[in-house]
Amino acid sequence: MKKLLFLVVAAGFIAAGPPAAAQETIKIGLMCPLTGSWAAEGQDMKQIVQLLAGQVNNRGGLLGKNVDIVIGDDGGDPRTAALAAQRLATRDVSAVIGTYGSSITEASQNIYASAGIVQIANGSTAVRLTEKDLPYFFRTCPRDDEQARVAVKTLMENNYEQIAILHDNTTYAKGLADETKKLLDDKKAEVVFFNALTPGEQDYTTILTKLKSVNPDMVFFTGYYPEAAMLLRQKRDMGWDAPFIGGDANNNPDLVKIAGKEAAAGFRFLSPPVPQDLPSEQARDFLSSYREKYGSAPGSIWAVLAGDAFRVIVKAIEETGSTDTDKLADYLHNDLEAFPGLTGPIAFNEKGDRVGDVYRVYKVNAEGSFVLQE
């Protein structure tokens, strides 16, 4: 039984370095999807945070101690995330980064809050996550109500009159779909379809046939990139050329790998700037270091936002000279101003939301690259 327990715990964690005594290191947790359909996101998150932690340690550490990253695999699944959070909460971590999906983060929020641990999510944009009065919860990504405003602005500027909205019933996708529909209703736009698919399936021809039957000018898909890719590929196979636009969870190069370049070409999505469009010299230096270490650029901005979460945690610990949760949270809420993040200036409001407008529109070109639209 003891051997089984050891294997279960070991399977849930990967340490960024050799084990060290708690008093000799400052431990920062990273919860990310290393398995499951979002594993590409999790791998980038892991590599970015480990790279940045290594740079801190090479400069002499944090408060004179090495930073040790303790990783919990959430599997892109709420139940797995809850277990990973429970384990991380017992590992003497000073703060936790993560995670990617809103419903996955939501499964962990109360666990970290009860344990008195600062949590900074990097890809969880659902509005309700910061409407719970959780004083230790923050996020470096924007919120879906902001994304919905950009989505509606884009749809209206392109004069689409009959709009279909397709989601997947996850916290993120349903929330974005609801926010968008509410704004479209306010503008008296005609929403001719509002329904959900089941994520993880391999055949979406039934839902595509239903969508085609209402003859929309545009389909707004608010789910994640694996399903978006299948939709693009299968609508092409059935000879339907209606344009699709996606939410920010479609910002991953695996979308093109799954859909194929021809099917993905012309697809647009909303997102914070992708890694190659990050404007600062600091971001360019980081990307150069990443390429040197791993041989390629990060695939997703969401992983870079995990790096920004790590960097603001480091900043808070340095400025407060402490790993005390209340001191860190107070600093992040009240004293962090225009911190030079990899993705732009970072500050947090009283709810823990990132302040500022970061959404852009991207289009997949014929070569499968993501091109910023002016």
C-alpha cells in the first residue's frame, strides 16, 4: 500500500531540480496539463517557467535561496486538477502558477484559497473566476467579457448579419458564448444558432450539418483548438465554405497541424499577441533564450503568460522580502504598477484581474502562420 501511495504521488509531480531541504529553497508550484489534449500547452508552460527559474538561480537566487519549481499535472481535467492542487498545497509552495483551462482552474481555486496560497492563472479567462472574492487569486490573462467586446466589434465591422455561436459547455467556452450573445442581442444582431458540441469527439459532421442548415454569415466558435481544427477540416471535407472565427483558446499551432493548412487557411481568432509579435526588447531576449535552450519558439502565448506569472511572483517576493501569502497578495493588489511583463505592462485590480486591453485579431494564412490583422 505504501509503495502504491508513493507511485501515485510521484506520478503527479515533476521537480525542476534535485530535491532540497525546504529551508534551502523557495518552492513555487506550477499546475499545467502535461497529459491530455492540451499537453502542448502544458509542455510549453513547464519549459518557460523552468527556463526563467534557472535564470533567477544563475543570478544568485531569490532572497539568497534557489527557486525550486514543483509541477503538478492537471491533465486538462477538473478531477485531476483538484487532486494535483491538493498535493501541491502540501508541498510547502510559496505560490502557484496555473492553469490553462478555466474549468480546470476553477476546480483548484478553493483548494489554494483554503490553504492560503497565492494562485496566478495564465490561460483561464472565464469571468466568474474573479467574481468570487478570493483574495489570493490573480491572472495574467484577460477576461472573457473583454474578449466578447472585441468579438462583437469584429463581427459588426465585417457586417455579418446572421451569426451562429458554437461552444462546448466548458466554463470558458460557455461563458464567452453567453457574453457574446448578450452583447449581440443588445445590438439587435441576429443570432441564428446557439448550441454546444461535445469536446473530444472525432466526428462533428452532425453539428456542422445543423449549422449549415441555418445558413449563417459567420460561425463564432468559442471552444478549444483541438475541436476547432476538427471542425475546419470536416467542414472543408463536406464542401461548406462559411467563414469561422474562434476565441482565444484557438491560439495554438497544433490547430494547423490537426486541421491541415488548406482547411485552416482564412480562419481568424481573437488572442493576446502571439509570441513572435511581443513588442519589447525584454520579450525578444527571452524568446532568444528559449530558442537557444529548446530549439524553437514557444507555440502559445498562454505559456508565455505562465512565465509572466512566475516573474510577478518573483517580483513580489523580492519587494516584500517575504513569502508570506498576505504580504504577497497585498503587494500584487496595491503596489505592482506597470510591471514590465513579457506580454506587456502588468498590474492587477482589486479582483485580481489584469488591467489593460490586450486582445487582437489573427488570421491563419496559406502557409499556416498566424498573422496579426491591423
